[in-house]
Amino acid sequence: MFLIAMTVIAMATGQILFKLAALNLPGGGSWAVQLAFNGYLWTAMVVYASATALWVALLRQVPLHLAYPFVALSFVFVPVLGHFVLHESLRWQSLAGALVIVIGVWISVGWE
């Protein structure tokens, strides 16, 4: 369960870092140069590489049909993190959708 949680948290954190990278691109100039020196982008890529390594380690221990539904939990965490880190609005529809996702994960993995 630890590897699942760390993978999902890393995926959600990476998305927030990608958004911060996009917000910190100044107008004008070469995109390639701007991206090359964007610390948020490099951090996001390291976090995503770590998430991939965690995912591979997880798949050594857990069947894919049980592990994969947990990836959907990143759709729960990203809007919540976006609200608290980026001060984006958190609508009731997002919370209702998150509840549906959590129920779907629970059904698909067959928790008892």
C-alpha cells in the first residue's frame, strides 16, 4: 500500500509542478531556452521519473489489474492540491467526481 500511495502522490505532485512550470514561463524569447532554465519543469520531470520507478517496483509485487485503478486517485488529489498550492477554485462538482472515483477504485479492487 505504501508504494501505491507514494506513486499517486508523486504523480499528483508532478502535475502541480508542471502547472508551476507553465506559469513561470515569461512571455517572449525562445521557449527552448525558457524551458531549459525552468526549475519547476526539471523538478517535475524528476518527480515523474521517481513516480515511474515506484510504479515499476509496485508492479513487481501487485497484479496490474489491482494496481492500475489506484492511478485514478491522482484525479482526486490534483484538484485538491491545485486548490491549496495554486489557489485555484475547488468546485463541488470536483468533489462529487472525486467521490465517484474513490467509489470506483473501491469497487474495482474489491475491498472488503
